[in-house]
Amino acid sequence: MQVIVSAILSIFCIILLGFVLKRKFYKVSKFWAILDSMTYYIFMPSMLFYKIATAKISTSNDLSNALLLVLICFFIVVLLAIFINFFTKFEPAKFTSFFQGSIRYNTYIF
């Protein structure tokens, strides 16, 4: 229970920090461009590196199960995108954009 409360509390603290920063720097557009770049190029990669480096993988069974889960999810999304295209009949150029957007890891929005 403490882990769940801690996780939810940290998310709300980050949201609150963003709200306070936006209220304080709402007129400074360059601030948000710099913050976006820092998030994309510094904070996210460092967090991913840290989490991967400190992950506790007790057996190879854990790693194989995780890989199997990722592959199953990937193929479900691929099949779902093809299934949706079957009914919506996207133009080829639109379908490639839809398909790539479905299966690729997209973090950078702006």
C-alpha cells in the first residue's frame, strides 16, 4: 500500500510542479522550449539508463518472460493496425503513417 501511495504522490508532485512553473513562466516561451529539449535529451535517457541499470533480474526466466510479453504486445498492435486498415481502407500513404505511429515508440510531441 505504501508503494502505491508513494508512486501516486510523486506523480501528483510532478504535476503540481509543472502547474507552478507554468503559472510563474507562462509568458516566457523560450523557457518551455528549453525545458522540452532538456526532458527529451537529458532527463528521459538518464531515467531510462538508471532504471535499466538498477533493475533486479533474478533469473533468465524473468528476462525471457519480459521479452515474450513485449513481442506479443507488438504483434497484437501490428495485427490490430492491419485489422483497422481492413475496415477503414486508408490510402497507402495514410496507412504507413498510421502503422508507424502505432508501432513506434513516440516520446517527443513538439
